[in-house]
Amino acid sequence: MNADVSAFSHQLRTRVCGLLVQPDAILLIQLHSPVTDKLLWMPPGGGIEFGETMEECLKREFHEETNLEIEVGELVHINELVSPPFHALEFYFEVSKKRGQKELGSDPELGSDKQLLKDLRWIPFSELDRIPWAPQSLEDKLKNWGQRDTYPIFTGS
């Protein structure tokens, strides 16, 4: 395991992620996953720092990773990831763009030669079944994004 990402393991991490959605696509980041050790697409987000609210964290992480300033909307999904040595509780919020131009950022806690972020793209919902992405527990919500009234926020891990 990479020494820099070992800080993410052997503890419960609380993460927040933002779902920035267009009518037919979602903004995802491709990263080198410390969990699978493979490239994976995920919504932008990251770990909450001590003393930071979920909203503050999501705004900070989204800006670090995408160069976009956002407004945080409603909580739409909770995912629990248990894949030893990693364990995370992830809160997914609907977000809207406030300002900025989309640009791949970085993880300031990792050195320039240890960056996990690789790409940033609008991924059409129709292509989600053709790429490796997470969390899969979001799939039904994303496919029915425009028709949603209410649905369960937590569906288990």
C-alpha cells in the first residue's frame, strides 16, 4: 500500500461527495482507487476534517478537485464502504455550479508524484454501465434522476 494513502486505511473515514448533474450526464472524476488499486470513476468529494461541517468539506473538496464553486443541496444518498483495510461512510449531496470553469485539480494532502486524480469528465448516464465507477448503490437513483420524488437515502452497504 502506498504510504501516502495508508492514512486513509484502518480507520472509519467520513466522506462527502457532490452529484453535479446535467439532464443526461454526471460530472465524475477518474482516480487511482486505493481500495481497488485500479482506475475508477467517482463523484468529486473527500474526507471531512475535524471541526469542518459536511457542507464546508464538500465545497472545499469539490473546488480542490474540479475548480468549481458549488451550492450544496439536499442529501440524496448514503453509502457504506467496507473493504478492509478501508472503511468509509459516504454522504452524497445534490450540488449546483455557482461559478468557475471545470478543470482537474489535485489532492493537496498528497505529493505531486502521488496524486490519485487522473481525469474529470461529464459522463452520460447511458455510459455508466460501460465504465468502472462507484458507488454502484447510486445506479438506480442516477438512471431515474429526473423522475425522482422520494427514494431511500440509505440502501445498505
